[in-house]
Amino acid sequence: MAGIEFEAKTLDVDPAKIALLIADAGGTCISRPRLMRRYVYDTIPAVTGRWVRLRDTCDEVTLCVKQISSDAVDGTHETEVTVSSFEEAAALLQLVGLTPRSYQENRRTSYTLGAARLEVDEWPRIPPYLEIEADDAAQVRTAATALGIDHTQLTSINTVKVYGRYGIDLESIADLRFE
């Protein structure tokens, strides 16, 4: 599936407080915290702002190419397919000459609120953040408003830039795991 991702984040959140705000706004928790793992690969040729991601969400395994064109709410383009096995897909990518530049883990709790999909992401070494994703920018803003999040608190920067805000160069970390 290919398309534009409409998403925004609010950084440095308290997961328990966000869960209460979502419930109070009429949202629903659709998954408890789960460990997600991914390999990140450079494309051939390597292009700034574009990469390949193999991700295991515990519910499914996906392979995608992400392209960041801007930090706007609609600045990420993604082409994604579902694959049957994280390990077999990694082996296949190795056979075609792609070597992972990094392995990363995070924990994610998923919610829905109206038309929006909400994810509380917890990553090693940084505070948790809330990601709001929907089918268009207006739905992202509507969900933020329902949670009492001022639109000035929203950012659409990618995870590499989130880490950068905390003084960490994510691209220099080959193995990012929880202790």
C-alpha cells in the first residue's frame, strides 16, 4: 500500500495521563503495550530522508520504504507490504545486498479516537510521545483538540529528529534496545 501519512506527535507525555485523556474523550484502547522490533536499511543508492524498514509489531510484519519530503503533517510518504516472517524477510533482504544499518525496539500502546489512530510510543533513552495518525490533516487536528492538546504542541518530525531534540544521534546507534 502506498500513500501519504497524515500524522503528528506531541512529545514528552505521561502514558497513564494520555490513556485517561483518550478514555475521557471517548477513545478506545485497542492494544496493550507491546514490544516492536525493526531493522532499518539504507536504500540503494542511499538517499537522505528515504529508508527501508522491516518491522514486527507483534500483530503483523511489514516491509516498507519511507520517504520524508518535509516535517509537515503530510510530509511522509510510505509504500508498505505485509510479509509473513520477520526473520525470513531479513534473510531475503540480506541476499539482495541490503545490510541493516540498525536494529531498534520500542513499546507501543494503540488507541482509536473517532477517525484517528493514536499510538503512545516508548523508546529507549527518550521520554514517551503520542502520535496521532488519520486519513487527513483535519482529523489529526480534531483528535488533538479532543485531547486538549494545543496545535502548537504538535510536531511532525520523524523519530530521528525526536532523538535529536534530546541530544542523541539515532542514526549513529546500531543497536537500540530496552535494558
